[in-house]
Amino acid sequence: MLEKEKASEFAKLPWHDSKLLELRVFRDNIPDQENLECSIEFTKSHNSWRRAVVLFRNCTIAKIDLDLDGKKVCADSIFYATCEIESALKKSLEAGQLKNERNPLSDYYHFRILLVHPGGELNIFAKDFEIAWAD
């Protein structure tokens, strides 16, 4: 049940028309743990924005396909975002790139952020996420 709640919490954020401003991959004080951080301006209301950092903790794979000129033309806008426990991409990775491992992504969520076309998309496999709202 907790997995579904986490996925629902992510999906309920006001993604549509919010803006992807920055990406950062880093390790913190936990050895061998990669994290991915996104700086987002979420829409609050018409012409009102609230900045936040969405942190994806303990990532294993990040497939990032960005058209930076397309992202700029579309004002950095996000079309939608999802969090799935199971997904077609997850199954494809397990059957292909990770085929020699046993259930390699079973503990990971598939976070997907789709930008307004032709901006691209982010597919992040991480064990958790958290959001920190700016004041």
C-alpha cells in the first residue's frame, strides 16, 4: 500500500505547465548512492509560481532525452509526470540491458517527467523521492 501512496503523492503534484529549470546528479554522504535533483517552478495559480526541489534518492538508471532548444521554445514547460511501480520501460530494461540480473528494478519506482513537445523527457528509476518547497 505504501508504494501506491508514494506514486499517488508524486502524481498529485501540479506538474502540468510547471517549469523544469535545473538538473543535478550527485552523491551525498551515503557511499555509492546516486541522487538526481530537479529544480521546478510549480504553478500555484494564474501567473503565480512556487519553486521547489524534487530529489530522487538512490537512483540506478536515468534516461534523459532533452531537446534544449525545444525546451527553451516551450518555456521549459512540463506536460505531465507519473510515478509507476511497474512500467513498459522497466520491463524492457529488465529484459534487455539488465537481463543478466535477477529482478534488478524490483525496489525502484519509475518516475517519468514529460516536457511539452519537443522538449523531451526524463525517465528516472529511484527508490524514493522527496520535495522541498522554497519559501
